[in-house]
Amino acid sequence: MIGNYFLNLIVPLICIPILIYNNKIANITGLIDTPNIRKTHTKPIPKIGGLYFILVCLIIIFLNINFLNERLLLSMTLLTLGMFTIGLIDDKIEIKGSTRLFLQFFVIAISIIVDFNLNIDILYIGYNNHTIQIFTGSILFSIFCIMALTNAINLADGEDGLITSIFMIFLIIFFLRNQEPMNDFYLSLIFSCLFFLIYNVKGLIFLGNSGSYLVGGLMSFILIQCYNFSFLPIEEIFLLLYLYGIDMLRVYIERILRGIHPFTAEKNHLHHYIFKFSKNKKINLFIYLILLYFPFIVSLTYKNYFILIFLTFSIYLFALFFFKKNGMKTA
């Protein structure tokens, strides 16, 4: 891509004034997260992390117009910019959940139409080395997968440094897989995550919905591209995403059974319980990341996907029981 490791560092540095002058930019844009009864912070915090990451992405895409397939770049631009814009609108006026889903559906559909490499039309099952052709339902299936991941990431964005850390490790994994020609793109985003984390873990700046939707869109794009070109087994994708994917499903089902809207804002996600475990937020963050990536790390040397998937559900249920019980004691 960029073809120069120096530029991989320069691009995030060019955009770093957004982080340094976060309060001034937040006051100008009105992107400020004000405290309320549901939130833990006690003072207004700029939620402009999405601005930082979208600027990095757009500069990288511009620098690679002559190096990558034009349709792929256009699809990436539409997906990331579209998801960012939906989140930005939500940050400003808090749009309804149904409206968000409709807008996401529209953006993803257009992105897939532009470049069908974003479409999932074959399921590769690594357990028995078998493939399943999806045929006519592939576009709807692809849209559902991207929407599910994007909203799972958004729901997991409840603690300082959590989503950025998840995203950074995710990028490192695919960088180490040597997925050319995307490695330079991954490297720039890894540096961007590092710079953002310096401010984010201190509670000086938030990703905002614009940032979490953007991260979800980027993760979806990277996963599908690698899946289509490298035949990444669906079990490995599940192992990478299981913790916040299962947690989203569990929370939605619980709310529906209680007779409330599934998009109701509550503090009953697994990460809420884990971050009550210790007063040291870094310890809690480390625990969450270990729970998230441990099954995938095991899969690097142990390929019995049936056992590994059973392991993920066991880890999730144990963590939910243990940290929910602990959270009730410390609440």
C-alpha cells in the first residue's frame, strides 16, 4: 500500500492535533458527552475519537489510490465514511435504533454493490474442511453480519480504552498474518490506536458512536476481505468475536423476555460487570482482553474447533456468573 513504513507513523501524527486540542474541537462541533445518571464520568468529555480515526483512514485511502483496486478503495471509503456519519448523527441528536439500523443497512448494501469482494457467498467450515454456497441470500447475509458486528462493538463501548484495545489487538493479529497489501494500512491504524489510547485511558476523550461504528465497519471490512481471499474458517472468526457477539445476543434476549425494547440503554453487559471487579481499570481491561482473545490464541496450535467453540461458551458463562456475582457485591 503506502510502501513506506515512515508514512505509517506520519499519517497518525498528522492527525494528532485532534487529540491534543480535543476540548476546543468538541466545543466547536458540539460533540461532548455530558454526565447523567447512567454514566460514570462526572465532567463533560469530548467524544471526537471518530473524527481522529476517520481522518487517518481517509488520508491512507487517498495515499493508496494508485496502489489498490479502485472499487475496493471506494467500497472501503463508503463503508467507513457511512458508518462514521451514522454515528456522528447519533452523537449529535440520538437517532432511534430502528433509524440507525435502516441507515446501516443502506450504507452496507451500497458498499457491497460497489465491490462484491465485500460479499460473503461461501461459508468455509474448517472443522470438516467443507464449503456451503449461500447463493441468492448472500447479500442479505453479508449485511446482517456487518450490522451485527458493528452494533456488538458499539454495545461493548462502555469503558475507557476497551474498544480501542480490542481493535488494536485485532489489527496486530491480521498484521502478523502478513495479509498484503493491507499490512501498511493495519500498521497506520495500530499507531493511531496507540496515540488515541494515551488520551482515552485517562478519560480525556471518548470514541463516541461515530468512532465505535467506524471501528465496527473497519473490522467487518478487514474480516470479510481476509475471509474471501484467504479462506479464513468461520470458526476462527467466531473465536475472534465471540465475547461481545454472545454478550449482545444475551442482552437482547433478556430485554425482550422482560418486555422492554432491545435497544434500551442499561448497564448489564459483561464488560460492566468485569469493570467492577477491581478499582484498577487497567486490571479489568486486561482481564477482558484475556477472556476475549484466549480461545483464538489457543486455536493457533490446537485446531479442534468443536472443543474450542465449547470452550468459548464455557468461558463466557463462567465469566458472566463470576463477575456478575462480584459486581452485585461491590455495587
